[in-house]
Amino acid sequence: MVKAIVGANWGDEGKGKITDLLANESDIVIRFQGGANAGHTIINEYGRFALHLMPSGAFHKNIVNIIGNGVALNIPKFIEEYNNLKEGGIVPTVYVSDRAQIVMPYHILFDQLEEERLGGKAFGSTKSGIAPFYSDKYAKIGFQVCELFEKEALREKIERVLEIKNALIVNLYHKEALKADEIYEELLKYAELIKPFVMDTQSYLFDAVKAGKKILLEGQLGSMKDPDHGIYPMVTSSSTLAGFGAVGAGIPPYEIKDIVTVVKAYSSAVGAGAFVSEILDPVEAEELRKRGGDKGEYGATTGRPRRVGWFDAVASRYGCRVQGATEVAFTVMDCLGYLDEIPVCVAYDIDGEITKDFPNPTKIDRAKPVLKKLPGWKCDIRGIKEFDKLPKEAQDYVLFVEEELGVHISIVSTGPEREEIIRR
């Protein structure tokens, strides 16, 4: 059976903890898209970890972890992460698809230079090279892992690609041209680093599906950051939807039977773009930011303060719909216990028209939140493991969100630790 775990919102929904939880019930965990541009924070008996490329099954014995062909593979970052886990006493079984493509050294450079060039109109990139990487992938000038081991062809391709890259770097960005020899030597080092992990993961997964193995597809970011269905152009460069899991992992789409969509009890976002329920009062926003997540609402990759807002029923319902959610994991409820009343965005006002449907990108910037206030529970609910032990106001909050989403909330997170969970 194949299960996907994905985000309904802007990312930062708490997928790391839920993936860590569900990984314990799996045989194989696969990262199927994205790269080192976003992270999952996981707290367990080994300590606190921010994973960026490593699948969240890394902490579980007898679980195979796979980096699928859809991932933007930053090889030095992957090796660094693997070694950090080893130092913490964790030696994960992990394989990398021979068809995964490599984040090239110049991808990060181009990401930085383009954000500088755009100035005030920048996309708020994490500057991890993701947009240049995917641009090259679909322009058919990217490099797959398997190409690292064909030295003659590799050297020839680097020279061919650098003709394009240097035309840009010299004439558009006015920087020094890239040298083919330096790039080639760097890639030879990459080849030695990654070689022990490389395999034909598509064949491996074909056999695993046939054998009835439990497979968990792990997504990065959330619905709002999807390039087709999100707040374009302030999106990421790979599909964040469960449907892409079949492509990015290399399994048949009809094998995905369950889609666990993670929804946050309030809203948060890193980077620019539409964010209708954002708390605009800086004092009020900072109070929620400080209390949010495990150590506040700051990006696991960038350390940037996240923008925060109230729960957005319009965006979350849409996010669940485009993911094809079969169940919802509801996270970070424990962070709201300080509030007398909890505002919830139940509709949008767009040019005087009230709507509960999420608008296309040409209208979203004009949307204003229609808020409804729910009573707070005014106590610490951290660590409660039974739904009926929650204060009535907290139960009502969950039931209200469930009705708004139209999808059953099967998991409620009441704290950052793995065991601080309610199964419904």
C-alpha cells in the first residue's frame, strides 16, 4: 500500500513530525520532490533534527529511505546531513535514484544573482538553487546522477552547457565566466561522495509494490506553493501535490491509496506572496510567532521569521481538495492556548463580493479575510493524547475546522514530541 503525506497550506505545517510518526508504520519512505530549500523539524528520542533532503524514515530501524528521481539533489548537503545523523548515533538505510538530477554549483549562484537583479520584485527565494535547477531540468540541460559516472560524456556536456550559462553570467549579471575544468573536478568529487547510495530505485519500488510493502511518499512545502495550483508566481518550482508523488518516486499513480494532508491550526508562510489571513499587527504577530512551532516560527532552512496568520478555512479547504486528501493531520493546536478568542478566516471579500472559493492568482491579492471568532480554551493542552480529554472549546475548534475542510481529521498534534498526538 502506498500512502502520501503532503501539506495543505504554504509549507511549515508540521509535516516532519507527522511523517516521523507515520514512517514508523512503513517499510519504505520516499522523498519525491523539492530539494534542500525547505526543512522538516523532527524531535524524538535521538534529539532535535532539521532534515532537508533526508527522508523522515531515517530515524527508524529496518526502514528503507529513498530520494526519488523528482528531487533536486544537492549532493554536499545530502552527505552533510547523512554524516550529522551518523554522529548522532543514527545510520539510516538510504538510496538515491540514479535518475535524480543534481543541483549544480552554479545553480545556487544563479539563484542569488537573479534575486539581486530583481530587487524589490524578488520571489523571496531561499537561494538554494531550486528555480535554476528546475529550469535546467525542463530545458534538458540538467545532469542526472547516472551521468556522473560517464567521465568523457560528462566533460563534453559541461562545456556545452557552460556556453549558455556564461552568456548569461557575463552579459546579464556582469560576473566572471565559469570554468569548465573547475565544474568538472567538482562533479568528480560529487560522484565519489554519492556512489555508495546510488541505485535503480524504480525497479526496486516496482518489486516493493508487487510484494505489498508499505510505502510512504513524503512531500515538501504545501498546496499554496504548487506551481500549477498555488499562488503563482510566488511558488516553488516542483509540484507539491500528492499526484506528483507517482512521477517523482516512479510508481504507478493508482497505487496511492491514502493521502494524509497536514493542516496547521493557524497559518504561517516564509517568503513573499498572497497571505490573506496574515496578522498585520506586529505585536500580535510576534506573540503568535514566539509561541508557534517547537522553537517559534522561524524557517528550518533559512532561519527567517515566518509570516503568521489565523487559520484560513478557504485556503485550507482548497489545499485539501487539490491534494485529494483522504484524511487530515491537524497540527500545533497547543500553541493557541493563550488566546481568549481565536479568529478564523471563513471567507474572502474580493471587491465587495463574499466567497468561500479560493480565487485564481489575479484576484488573490485583492482578497480580504472575513473573520469569525471562536472561544479559546485558555489552558495548556500539550501532551493530551485522548480527544475527549481536551477542553470542550479545543474539541469544538477541531470539529469546526473538520466541518470547514469537509475531510475527517484523523490526527491531532498536541505538542512537538512524537508521542504528543491524538488518533481519532
